Amino acid sequence: MAMNREKSAYKEGFVSVLANFGLFGLKIWAGIVSGSIALTADAWHTLSDSFSSVIVIIGVKLSSRKPDREHPFGHGRWEQISAIFIGVLLAIIAFDLVRDAVVKVREQGTADFGTLAIVVTCISIAAKEGLARYAFHLGKKTGNLSVKADGWHHRTDALSSVLVLAGIFLSSRFWWIDSALGILIALMLFYAAFQIVREAISSLLGEKPSPELIEKVETLIRKTCSDDVRPHHYHLHNYINHKELTFHIKLNNRMDIYSGHKISTKIEDMIREELNIHATIHIEPLNGKHNSD
């Protein structure tokens, strides 16, 4: 799985970089010819996708490093850190777009769109939506947050190009449409940045295990143990390439230490074999009280 995650992220990153550089060249050319701030901003947005894809590649390279003495659980959380970098980059670009659009409104600037702008924008929409779906597919398949974040970057670029296309056809009626679309694109970027950073930070801070994971663990316990074992108080520590699950089990009060240890070890081994998660179990007497209960 770790190797699949790494290969998939590298592949998505390199494909994105090549495609985005090509689209950037087309858009910046069309933006300069037409004098459109929205199209020029869309071009720089596309170039920023290349930067985010480079961040994905670097993040995957760092996260794939093996555990060492200082980092016994590995370096997998570089994926979340990479996603945060991408989110911050999106927010910075959005701020610049708003600033440029406000200046253009004050100056009552307009754009001179032509056939070139329409063709380039249509190509951008198709290419960016294709890249977005490709990144979402790989992100869902591998669970890589930074790849999914890159997918959102592609999707917002595709949507911003749709707005630019709409603005091209409305520019003859509304002189301010180019600046207004620039602000709309910026708001979309702010939203995408917020979603990306929130998901990455939530994962870094630690999340409770999903009901599906708890059900799988308890099903394994029922299959593994004939004794009355009552699991509770679950905590999951997700290091991406390495997961640590801790929880408590209540056992018969009269059970000796050796028997309790044997049961907990059997459960830990089964969880590692079946779910690829390293478990640590705290044993309690059946009628014992604990602050976490």
C-alpha cells in the first residue's frame, strides 16, 4: 500500500506539472492579447497548480522515508503538512486576485476578448476537469490527502475557467464583469483552501476512530475470544503509513494476569494481521471503574 501511495502520488504530480505548464503558456498568451485580468489571473492560478503538484511530490518523498530513532512511527504525516502548504498557497493567490480585481474596478478597466480567449478557456476547462478527476481517483484509491488537495486545486481552476468563459460572452453588456469574475474565482480559492487546511489539521490533531473501524475490531474480538471481553475507550493515532490503536478491555475479575495477557496479545496480533494496525490494549477488571468510562 505504501508503495502504491508513493507511485500514484509521483505519477499524479508529474502529469499535473507537465499539463499545467502547457496550459499556463496558453492562458497567459490569451490574457495578454485580450487584456483580461480574469484570464491572466486564471493563468497564474494554473501555474500555482504546478507548484502544488511539486509540493505533492516533495511531500510524498519525505513521507515515504522509513522510521528512525527520532521518528519511530515514520514520516507519513508529511502528507498532511504538504496539504497545508497547498491550502496556504491557494489562499495567497486568492488574496492577490481580489486585490487586482478591486484595482481594476476603481480604474473601470475592461477586457477585449476574442476567439483565442474562447478556445483557450474551453481547452483549460476540459484539461483541468480531467486532471481533477484523475487526482480524486488516485486520492480516493490511496487515501493520500495531498493528492486529494491537488485535485481540489485542479477543480477550482476548471470552475474558474468556466466563470471566465461566461464572462467572455457577457463582457459586451457589463464592463465590470471581468473584475467581478476575478473576485468570484478568488472566493472559490478561499473556500478550497479552507477545506484543504481544515481536513489536514484535523488529521494532524488526531481523530476518533470511525464507527466502521470500531465495528471491525469488535467483530475480530468476538471471533478471536470465547471469553467475555468488553472493549471500550478507543483512540487512533494515524501516522499515514503506520497506525496505532489503543483501547481498554474488561475481563473476568478472577482471571489471572497470564491469561489476561494471552487474550490481549491474541487480539493485538489479529488486529495487526487483519487490519494492518498496531494495537495496544489496557486490561481492566469487569467491575472496575475508570475515569474514562
